[in-house]
Amino acid sequence: MFQQLPTEIKPTIIYPDSDGQPMSDNTEQFRWIVVIKENLEILFANDTNVFVAGDLLWYPIEENNKIRQAPDVMVAFGRPKGKRGSYKQWLENNIPPQVVFEILSPGNTVKEMSRKLLFYQRHGVEEYYIYEPEEVELTGLIRSENRLEEIEEMNGWVSPRLGIRFELISDTLEIFRPDGQRFLTSVELDGLREQERQRAEDAIAQLETEKQRYQALIERLREKGIDPEQL
């Protein structure tokens, strides 16, 4: 009698959405992560096929949940916006994030950063930017064939993928959009919105004042027996 052998059942692989590590070690590191991530979101707000994320785990290889990295900021061109618990590359048309940013803190070690560089180099990152806020040091690497090679001069560098410009001004880094507008903090953006709101209110008030003056002039003309509609 023929006996069917049981089929092998592959164990379900879990891809955690968190690596248990904090997003940042201090307020300055967190501020820069937010500024870069949010301003890139604004820059590509109207492009439905640019996905921007901060501190999101990226799994490049299916069935391997040990190989992973969570860039401080990453940008994937050719992938739609939307919610994700993690970036599973095989579900993203096998497109890796092309641009990543890392913001350094005193807790980052040389060994850790070397491991990240090898990961990004191996898994297809085209542009890799590392910023050290305390020392105001910006390092950039760009893909040349199978390697990420350091960019000699970062002051004034324009990202080929993002179109943004980096300027090391005085004691800080400034980043500019392709239209020349500077990357702003949420507080600065809110201040601009408040200025626009105030200008709009002032313009409405000015129009109302002019309307009242016009009505007063009409009334004076009528009191003198002049019909403005007949002029």
C-alpha cells in the first residue's frame, strides 16, 4: 500500500518592526533626523512614487530576518507612499532605498558605522550621507560600480538623486531644496504659516477699510445730489 510522505512545512519567519534600539541618543540627533525626514517628505509630497521614512527597519533579503538595518532617514524612488511596519525589499519590487542618512551621536562606534557602510554598499544604496552635529562634519559617499566612494568636497555638493544642496555655514549645516529654499524646522515652518495667516488677515482688513471709504464717498456724493451710478 502506498503511503504518502508528509510534506515539509517551512517555519513562519517573523520580521519584527522594531530592533529594540532607540531612534536617537540625544535631542540634537533627533532634531536633525526629523528636519531631514520631514523636509524630504515636503519636497516629494506631490510625487506618489517616492517613499520617505525615518528609523524604519529595512530587510533586503527574503527569509532572512537577521540581515537588516534601520537608517535614520531613507528615500526609495519608484516606491509608493504609504504605511509600512518595515521595508521588506522583496515586496517593494526588489528596489532598495537609493539614499540614506545617518546622524551621529556620541554612542556610535567605529565598528557600528563600518558595519552600516558595508550593509549599504552591499545592498544597493546609491548615496549615503553621514552628519555629525557636534563637530559639524558631513561625509558623503556615492556609488561607483559596486562600491560607495567618499565625495571629496561636500560643501556645496548637490545630491544627484534628491537635488538638494549641502552648505557648511559657520557652525552648522544648511540644506537647500532645488528651488533654493532652506530646510526648516517644524517651529520655523509654523512661524512662516503664522506670518502668512497674519498677512492674509491684514489684506482682508485693508480691503474692508477701502470698502468703507468707498461707501462713505458714495454717501457724500449722494448728499450733494450726485448719483454716482450716473457718472
